[in-house]
Amino acid sequence: MLRRHVGILGLGLIGGSMAMRLKGRCLRLSGWDGDPRVLSCAISMGILDRASSGLEDLAVGCDLLVLAVPSSCIVPLGLKAVRHLKDGAVLMDTGSVKVPVVERLDPALSGGYLGFHPMAGRERGGLGNASKDLFEGALCALVPGPSSSPETVELGKELAEELGGRWAVMGPEEHDRGVGFVSHLPMLLSAALAGSAMEASKGGSEVELLAASGFRDVTRLSLGGPDLLQPLRRMNRRYIDEALSEFLRQVREILSQEDGALGDRLQRIARWREELGRGKGWLN
């Protein structure tokens, strides 16, 4: 049990799932969302001990404040929240880009900031898609800043375990490069592939008729819409560009290699992917 008063700012997919999981697993759970309809829904679902009246009201009373808001909102809301946190309180954010966030929020707290990124989600956000089991078995990346205290990092480990997940500590650059390859680039490619097929389907082609499970699986992330990919494209452009360059290199080599060499290459890729999936417990 987390022996802390936890506050969650933002009650969408991530914040709502956190609230569902932590209710009864911490000393007290407060929450607030800028959309009154979402807050009203959270109240009716009974996932909070207390619904706060605003950011200040949420921040002043909690020992741990989690910012579960869109990446582009984390820094401005975090800087506002810092002014109201009590001495010794900890601030964490669940955003998927850390370098620009750490640069701004870590100096604003004396050891009490920690980036906290659970590698879990769904293609559609919102409280209606939240689940108390969303983080079960998921890796939570703990990203301390230069000033983060050992006690703050330990609290991040406790939070990850209370959510049902695992944890790994890493630096902000290491984190952002990693998610550039395995999270942000897949979102970009999914949207681009769906857009290419959309254009190709104009004029009465058979593209839509022939789209089946392979197309469905590869383009699933495109359902997330603009709110997710747009800020990530700006905030993590350096590492998305690196990942895209490597992807295009792979495509060019796959298209140009002779059959024998290509066969060996594709087998190595398939073995790597199979071993990765086995280690993570994926079905395929």
C-alpha cells in the first residue's frame, strides 16, 4: 500500500486507470480533470476518495501529484502545480517525452520530481476506455532528473509495483530515443500507411474491399487521432528522425538485396521479434 495521499491530474485513459487501481491502495486518492463531464463521470464511478475543485485544490493536499495529461500540457501545468505543493511533496508525469519536461520541472522542485512513463495504453483514450488492469505486467520507465532524490525514485518504484507493473530507471535521452523507435515511429507509420491507403482508395479502387487483418493490425495506432501524435512529433523530433532514417535504410536494403541475403536477413529479424515477444509474454 502507498502510504501517501495521491492526487491525479487528468482522468483520461492513463489517469483514470491509475485511479481505478489505486483506490483503496493508498492513504487517500484525490483527482481533478479540466473537463467537468469527465470529473462528474469519475465521481459517479466511485474511483476517487475526493474530487478536487481545481489544480490548486488538488495540489495543496497531496504527498504525490501525478500529471496524467497530454504531453504538451505537462510543463505549464506542472509549473503551476509546483507553487501549491507542500514541502516534501513529489511530482511525477506520465508523458512519453521526457527531455524537455525534465529540463523544466526538475529545477522547479528540490529533489521531488520524477518522470514516470507506464508503457501501456490503447489506441483510443478517455476515461471510458480506462481499466484497473491496464498496467498489469507493464514496464514503467522511471526517469529522474539531476536533482531527483533517491527517496523520490524509490516512491516511483513503489507506485509502479502498486499499479501491477515493473520498473526500470533510465535517463531522459535514453528514454526518448527508445520510445522514438518503439512507440512514436510506429504511430507515425501507422498514420502514414492508413493515409496512403485512404488516398489510394479514391476513385473506386478495390483498396477498401481488400483491407483485412494485416492492414487492421498495422494501422490500429492511427485511430488515436491528432491529440497524441502532434505534440510528440514536435517534442521528440530528434529521435523520431533518427528512427525514421534507420527504418528507411532497412526498407531500401530489403528492396535491393539478393534473395539469399534477404532470406537470411528476414530470418534474423523474425527470430529477434519472436524472442522479444516471448520475453514479454506476447501472444505473437
